Amino acid sequence: MEFWTRGEKLGEGSFGFVSIARSTSPHQQASGLPALMAVKSAKESDSKSLSREKDLLDKFNGCASILRCFREDYTTENGQQLYNILLEYASGGCLIDRMATGRKVMPEKMVSHYTKSILTALSHIHKLGYVHCDVKPHNILLFKHTHDDGDWEEEAKLADFGSCVRFADEGNNGDFRGTVLYAAPESISRQIYVPESDVWSLGCTVLHMLTGNSPWTFDKHVTAKDVLFKIGCSDAIPEIPTTKKISKEAQDFLKRCFIKDPTARWTADMLLNHPFIKNHNRHHRRHHHHGPLSSRFSHGIHSLVPHCFHIPKSATVHAC
């Protein structure tokens, strides 16, 4: 570790584990590393998916709404050969942490601001021919951004590209990718992944932010087969509140996301011009917190929200 040292372990996932990383270079500008980072690590022998994620992050570099990867590195620790990728550290944690530790229901201006960032990220990767396949609050990280005039706001960035695929040649390979309660119907019923599949998942994430509840709720005795059938094969969509709790603009935005036919569903570029996004983001500054900051960097951990049952990428799902 010529330029960095490993700190506290923050979490684990199917890829390996995440830790704090601190730069040890006296010339950080020359090394290209900030003082504080997050490092995702895996045994070198099991590092194929992590290496692929690093390649994707390099490909997506240039979009400010996507988590930045600084470099890869190989280390020997406790007799093990490890492959590491050094990433931006999200001081605000991930979105699901924020909903768990602060106010569960977020103000619409805050939701719109975060949503605009994620739509920007999705537009970028879709134009490059990729689908994220696992958009959810766990994979949205929060960063504090200070402006030159001293004002500040919190920015959201899309992370965890371990499920990402090229929709031109990998979009229908028989494997389910993602997390069922945020997955699009076509992803569950036919294992098809198109850019609009991410839009459905984004709608589930927005609904979660606006209501404080998981996008789907089921009786505790429900079977996995029943869940898969309802989301993937029935006419049901996540329930959109019609009360004054959320605005007409927000309701309409969600309706554009929750169209069963992906060819009729709105695209990320279309949604960036929706009034729910444009009207709230004209003069957005001083984005204050409504709860304590979480220092956890926990994307890739799938057990943080009730009912959020995750199917490994190696599994094949037959919903109907």
C-alpha cells in the first residue's frame, strides 16, 4: 500500500468487503487520491466481478452523478492476496441509511433533487449502452458539496455497478439481476433488461423516499412465488398515494415510471424534463439534513430494509 492504508471495515457484500481508506501520500495531488476514501476489496482469486465494476466505473467516468473510482491496487494482507478499488467516500452514507436514521418521509424538494442526480446518471449509462439493473436506495450515496459562496447542498450519486449489463448483447441471458422489490416486471418475468427497467426501479426508489415505506408490501406469510407473480406477471403496480401527502406532479412522475410495458414507459431523458424535476430544481441550495449523518458506506449490503429480499445474480427466476 504505497499510497493508502486500510481503516475500519464498514460492511460486506457478495463482491467482498468495504473499508475506510486513508491516503498516506504527502503529495496527494500527485497521487490523485483524496485524504479519505472507501476501498472495495476481494480475494484476488474471486475478484472478477469487482474488476469488471472498476472497468465500468472507468467507462462511466465524467458523469458527476456516478461514484468515482480513483484506481485499482493489489495488496497482501494477513497472508491473502487482495484486489482493491479505491472509491469516493460518501460522508452522508447511503440513502437507505438516511431514511432509517432521519425522517423516513423526505420533503419533495429533497426527493426531486436526489432524483435529478440519479436520472442524470442513468441517462449517461443508457447512452453508453448499459443498464444498471439494481437501482434502489441502498445504491445511492450522499455527498456534501460546498459552493464558492459558502452555501452547500447534498448531492446523490449512483453506485454499485455489479449487476450492470450491456442491453445490446447481455440483456436477456436467463439470469435475474437486482433486488426483487425494486425490479421491473420484465426483469422478473422474462429476465429482460432495458434502459426503461432502470426507470421502473427509480420509480420504486422515489416512492420509498416519498412515503418512507418499501414500494411493495406483503403479508408476512406470503411466499416468494406469490411475490414474484404479483410484481412480474399481474397487472398490479406499486400503490401511489393520491392524498395531499404528495403533490400531483410527484404522482404523475411515478405513473410515468410504473407503466408495465417498457416500450411505453418514459425514459430517463424524458423524466429529466418532467415538472416534478424541473420545478423543484430551479433554485436548489442550502440542502439541510433532517436527521443525523450516517458515516456508513454500505452500498452492496442487501439486508438493511424490511422485505427487500435479494436474489443472487447466479439465480434463475421463473415468475410465470
